[in-house]
Amino acid sequence: MSSTLTQVRKAKGEELLDTICRSMNLMEKDYFGLIYEDKHDLRNWLDLDRRIGKFVKS
């Protein structure tokens, strides 16, 4: 489990979006994005060019 979490944290947002779109059989991923909640419970768009670990705290 921890190795999977480590791999996810090292991935870029675009890789996560690709994985999610593939699992849902979505052809046009350009219409979708990912949102996360920060430590103040504010919703923000995930920057697809940055590593997920920058946004996810353990």
C-alpha cells in the first residue's frame, strides 16, 4: 500500500487524470479536471503539470 501511495505522490496530475479517464472509459479528457481541498477546506483545481505530492499531505 505505501509503495502505491509513493508512486501516486510522484506522478503528475495529468497522469492521474489519464488513469481516471481510462478507468471510466472517457474518450475526451479535455473537458475534465481534478479538484482537491486544501487545509482550509477550500477547493482548488489540481495543476496537471505538477506532481501530486505537492498537493497531498500525509
